[in-house]
Amino acid sequence: MSEPSKVNANLNYYSGTAKEQVGNLTGNEQLKAEGREAQELGSSEHEAAVKASNAPSKVTGNYNATVGTVKEMVGSTLGYTDLEKSGAEQRRDGNAELEAAKASDYVSGAGDKVKGIIKENVGSAVKDEKMEAQGYATRVKGEEQMKRNQ
């Protein structure tokens, strides 16, 4: 069995929503049921995909925040409170994941900064210009990573 995919999960969910709406418009109970089933599959697969990814990610955080916002707006506009609520939850979760990823990257940058400072100072103390330059480069890299993730 393959890894759960957020893309497939959303595809299932939204195609299920469309099927259910077509079923509502045409009075086709089977189509409505198939649509609800696809939505449930999509939701389950999305939860499994989220659990499968251990580390927070800026990409998935931004993706979930954006998709959640769209779901929330569509649900609000069309009067689908369940879609609006799930969108708001997905948006909040996405924003939280984004902030967690940024915090992780900030800490990593701080670690590089400290390593660079130490290496730069040791290089200076032992008169090793190459070590000092490498330390400087590592420190600057860490500082830039910290700036990008504030």
C-alpha cells in the first residue's frame, strides 16, 4: 500500500463534494451517497497523511492554510457550515504547522550561528585564517536563517 497523500485526499474530498451536489440537484440518491463516501475517504486519507509526516513543513503548512481558507470561504458563501468549519480548522492547523516549521528553522539557524562564532574565534586565536573564514561563513548563514524565520 502506498503512503497517504494530501493531494489525493483533497482530490477525493472535492470530487466527492461535487458528486454530492450533482446528486442533490438531480435527486440522484446513489450519486449523493457516492459523493459523501468520497468525502469521508478524502478526510480519512488527509488525517493519515498528516500523521505520516512527522516534521513540520513550511510547504504543507502554507498549503493547508491556503486550502483551509478556500474551504472556509466556499462553505461560508454556499452556506455549508461543515465545510466552513473544516476549512477553518485546516487553516488553523496549517498556520500552526507553518509557525512550528519556522521555529525549527530558527533554532537550526541559531545553532549554526553559535557554531560559527566558536569556529571563528578559535580560528582567530590559533591564527588559522581558513578556520576563521569558515566560522564567519557559518555564523552569517545561521544569522540569515534566523532572519528568514522570525
